Amino acid sequence: MADFTMPALGADMETGKVVEWLVKPGDRVKPGNVIAVVETHKGAIDVECFLDGVIGDLAPLGVDLPVGAVLAHVQVAGEAAAARAPAPVLATAPTPAMAASPAPAAVGPAMPASVPPASKPAPLPPPAIASAAAAARVEPTAPAGGRARVSPAARRRAAELGLEADALRGTGVDGAVTLADVGLAAAQPKPRPAAPMAAPRAAKGGFDPALMRQAIAAAMGKSKREIPHYYLSATIDFTAAQAWLDAWNAERDPTERLLPATLLLKASAKALAEVPQLNGFWEHDAFRPGTGIHLGWAIALRGGGLVAPAIHDADEKTLPELMAALRDLVQRARTGGLRSSELTDPTITITSLGDRGAESVFGVIYPPQVAIVGFGRVVVRPWVAGGAVVPRPLVTTTLAADHRASDGHVGGQLLAAIDRALQAPDQL
């Protein structure tokens, strides 16, 4: 029997709550299956299972649980068939000992195996068992692409109540509708989507910009206190990259065109393949290399705060594939459709300020990663080329890295490798 625990969806997460189970006791689960929707200060996250077996003992819905708390038990494949019968649903409210324990730090791709198991929860009284079991017997939700700006749990609940989910006003990220919004609308005698029932922000649940800001501040403050940062910058001539990009886009429909960010991502991925010392994690006083190049792309949320979900195996993707992955990631980050693996897998973070940002950015390392690369906006400035001063589009590239894992020599190699990659855009 293996424990399926509350994942740490980033270094700034301490608790979360299951708002929907997409499986029922006795269902067979496999690695990669999305089995639950967990709500955190980052919004509703689709949580994947990394175990193979029969699931049971599902935690009740709507209970705040610490990272590492047991959410379910999985009878792993190969164990006795007699032990596979679904067990009574258990509550996973934290015990006093659990509540007193600090939440474990976020880890990388091996997260599910590295989170320490919490104490086994105590059984619920019979009425609560029946209620939790009934709530767990919910059919799987529609694919993520059909959820738009409505969380999976909210869309299902709205359908049960005869409400039009897409017409409700949401309080989630960028107006995404949450379970709390559906509840408020249903409580009104005549639901009016444009005017949900007034309630204190703390009672609305879902995405809270102030809560996210507090979590980010705590994580970044800890990073600056505990990680010995060093900083490097390099100015890169973007002429060749811009010329190639303009030629590519001129021959294609708007939906097939590439953004400059695509070239920056691929150049970073290629550089990390050359300088792998900056692609990985600092854990247990040692560097652990990443099992792949999973670039965490920093996405600013219009409601406040940011997230940096992973683009997996970025070095193996073509530029059009990277562009499609980037569009999809940004859309889902702003509508509450991210997956747990996208928040736990990044091996390094990339931040780009875009056309309207500052000319440079020096980031703060997101633990347990060991580096963050920043790109400022492309600006036209005087540049010496061929012995003459000419106007050229330039981009300032920066690196903040962990001095425990590397030094300036290695950091300089990474920036030089990014520069070389951008000078040969046809080979990206």
C-alpha cells in the first residue's frame, strides 16, 4: 500500500485542499493520470498520480491540508488482490503532531517520492464517511481544453444546480469561476451573474492576489537569506535572430507566427545542454542534475502575482512546438488549468519582460533550483560591428545563480552559449 500525498506545488505552498476527485474508490490509476483538483493560492491545479494501482481511502473535499498530508491510498500493482477491496473513506485533517511540523520544501521532478508521508489520518464518523464517499463518486471532468475560464469542479457543480457556468462572474485568476462563485450564485433567489452576492474576500476562496503575494514574498525572502546569489549579465546582438524571425513570420499566417520569446527559450535550452551544471536542484547540501531540461516560464497574472510552470523537454521541441506549448501554458495559467507536474518539474526558471518591460531583470532563484535567466526587452542601440558603430537591436541577458552549485566561470559559459545560439537562429 502506497500513500498519495498533497504535493508541494512550489516553494511558496504550505497547504491545499481537494475540491474535486476525478476518480472513485476502487478505480485503477496509472502514472500521469489526473485524479484530483487541488485548490491553492495559485488557483485550481490538476493533480496527477505517479503510482500504478487501485485507489481508495479518498480524503474529503474542502479541507485545508498541509503539504505531505495523505490524500489517498493506492494498492500498488502486484499486491494481493484480496487487499484491493476499497477501504472506508478516511479524513485527512492534520493531527496536532502534523500541524506542528513545518511544510517540506518544494522539490523537482522526483517530488512525489521525496515528500515525507504524513501521519495516517483518523476515520470519519459514519455520516461523514457516506458524505465523502458520495462526493468522490464523480465522473471524470471534460478535457482541460473545454474548461475555458471555469475550474473543473465549478463547471460540474454549476451543471448540477442548473446554472450557466460561463455566465457567472468569477473571483479566480483573471476572472476564472471557482466553486465558491457557483455557491454564491446558487444561494441567491434570482442568480444574476453580473452581481454575485457580496461576501468578505476571505470567504470567497479560490485565487486571492494578496495571499499569493504573501506566499511569493515568503519564498523569495527565504531564497535571498539562504541562497548565496551571484549575478552576471551580457549584452547580445539580436540582429540575426530578429532577421530570421521576420523572414519566418512573413511567410505564415498569424496563428503560425513565432514570438521572440520562442527563440529565447530554445537558445536557453540549447545552452543548458552545454552547461548542465545550472540545470537542476540543490538538495541535501548537494547538486542534483535535472533528468531533463524543463524550463519554468515566468507568467505574470493580471490579478496579481505570478507562476512559473514548466515547458517539459524544451531542448527537444521545435520552434513551432515551443510556441504552441508557450501559448497553451499561458492560457491555462490564467484560467486555472495547470497540472501539478508543471509546477514541480521546472529545472530552471526563465523570465522575459517582453516588449514593454525594462531593459534588464535580475531575478531571485526559486528553490530548490540553482539559477534563473532573465531577458530584458530588445532595444536599438549603437553597437560596434566590423570596425564601425552601427544601430543594432540588443537584448540584455542576465543570470542569477547559486554559488553553492557553481561559480562565475560556469555562469559566464551559460551566457556565452545563449549568445552563440542566438547568432545561428536557423539551427535552433
